[in-house]
Amino acid sequence: MSAKSVLRAVDKNKYDVTMIGISKEGRWLLAKDSAKALQSTEVTGTDLAPVMLNYSADRTLMALDSDSFGEILEGSIDVFFPILHGPFGEDGTIQGLLELAGSAYVGSGVVGSAVGMDKEVMKRVFRGEGLPQLDYLVVSRRRWRAEAPAVRAEIEAKFTYPVFVKPASLGSSVGVCKIHSADELAAGMNEAASFDTKVVVEAAAPASREVECAVLGNDFPKASILGEIVPGNEFYDYNDKYIDDNSQLIIPARVSEATSDRVRQIALDAFTAVGAAGMARVDFFVGKDDEKIYLNEINTIPGFTPISMYPKLWDATGIGYSELIDKLIELALERHRDRQQTRTAL
Ligand SMILES: Nc1ncnc2c1ncn2[C@@H]1O[C@H](COP(=O)(O)OP(=O)(O)O)[C@@H](O)[C@H]1O
Ligand SMILES: [Mg+2]
């Protein structure tokens, strides 16, 4: 949906767009007629050609099917716009491939993407910067499986229920569980551990608003006005995000001006701390009564439909959807030019 929205809004007089889809198996598919491919929900094989990125030379896309193997299907790609969420999209892996190809791309580089994706490393980096966050504990899946009673004792010594458990590197609330009491702990840990080798156990935020800030820029990033998510379910889980659609977006967030200023500054600090670039959405919990601020996470590839929080926040701040896409591409080119000036040998 995000890709479809970007394709629709991108300035076609300025940019010549080539669509690449990635199948669940990791296969790259070139949509010859990209607009059509995105319109139909059931894209048939004939519309899609398997391709690979020639990263060793000229950033061309080459055919992978047996008849025309190696034939160049698309000329050199100047800028990639990864509109991908989660592992192999948002975590620095595809960014690494694009680095090898010597290509410009929208958003964070390898380090910013990888740190933003791994909640344990992200939290450690935030802690190093003195940014406020909830207490947490990281448990490896192997340890949980080997010594569950000791892990349980450790969790119960450190926290009182409810706690949240989450896979360290996933997103979209997949595998995130709210544990209300001791008898739910094992099931929640097992669920989170089925999605990752590390599980983050975290204190539940005291009665809070979920507040989000959009950041845009490279070395001199800017923070948007704030938005608020009112979950339709007990928390903002997968169903609430993508299926039930009962949650509400409120812009601006219902917090005082002083708190808003503070949140925006922390969002910028978080962006810089993980080494993000281009764009990110930084998410917070803000106490309903005391407006106490806890940084929750940074998302280096936020949702990108016109009704997603990231573009909505920029729209409310004065940058419309098409202009935002344009700015992101400019930022990608700027960063690429900057990095090209770096020496890689003596
Ligand atoms: N410590 C917490 N206290 C209260 N709610 C939480 C906490 N952690 C997560 N949540 C809820 O779960 C949702 C998903 O958790 P989050 O850490 O943002 O993971 P993801 O990366 O999957 O989005 C949040 O938007 C929030 O509604
Ligand atoms: Mg989240």
C-alpha cells in the first residue's frame, strides 16, 4: 500500500520510476507495467520478470529467467526508494546491497537501519545518550528455553505485572504480547521467542498517550509536530494496525507545548544517536497525568500511505505528500554525494 501510494504521488515529469517487487522468498521481480501490477491484487507471473541487481558494475537490473539470463532489462538506477518493513528491508541488509551497488537510496544507511531494527542495541544506544526509556531486560531464546524458571524469577524480581514482551527485531507489533499476570508469562515468552533469538521484556508504560514524531533530514534533521495514536485494542497490536482499523490518529497530540518541545528534541537526539538518515518516525509514551516522557522506538522506514502517521505529520507541518517524496529523494542524493567524497583507500 505504501509503494502504491508513493508511485501514484511521485512527480513523473521529474522521475522515471522502475518498480521492483520482492517476493516472500526474496526474489526480485521487475514489474514491466508497474502501475498495472500495483493495481491488481493478484499479479500474474506474466507481468513480472525475475531480476537481479548488477551490484558489481553499473546498477542495472538484469534478467534472471533462463531464456534471457543476464540481459539488461532496465538501465542504471540512480536512486532506490526502499518501501519495505521489517527484516531484510528495514534492518540494513538491503541497504548493504545498495551500498555495494554504489547507489543512492532513500532513508538510513546500514548502521542506522540495523541499530533502529534491533530493540536491544537501540535501547543501549539510547541509554548511552541518556534518553528516557522504560526499564527492560533482554533474554536470549536459548536461555529462556534452557532455564525458564531462573528467567521467570529474574523478570519477577525486576518488574511487577503487567509487562510487555517483544521479539528484538521485528516490528508491526508481530509477536508483541502484554503479560497481565504470572500465568501468561510462559505463553508470551514462547510467542515472542518464536520470532527472534532475543526477547525484550519491558515494564508497561503507566497510563500514557502514544505520541509519535516524524523526523526528516540528514545532518540537520527537522522534527514535525506530534501525533497521537489512540489504539482501538488494549494496545496497538498487529490487528489494530492493519486489520481492524479501530485506532485513531490525532494531530496534534494532546500534550502541552513544553512537553511537545521536549519530545521533538528527544526525537532528533534519537535520530542522531542511531545514525539515522533521511527519514524516521520516533515513538513515545507520554504520561496522561504527569506528561512523563518515555522513548519507545525509532522506525527508519515508517508506514508511507497518505493515511500513515509519517506523511500526515509532515502534511500538518506544511510539507505535502508529493513534496515529501521529492525531499526524501533529494536527501538520498545529497547523502550519496557526500559519501562519494570519502576516501576508501590510501
Ligand atoms: N512498555 C510498553 N508499555 C505500554 N505499551 C506498550 C509497551 N511496549 C509496547 N507497547 C504497545 O505495543 C505496541 C507495539 O510495540 P512496539 O515496541 O512499538 O513494537 P513494534 O516495533 O512492533 O511496533 C506499541 O505501539 C504499544 O501500543
Ligand atoms: Mg511500534
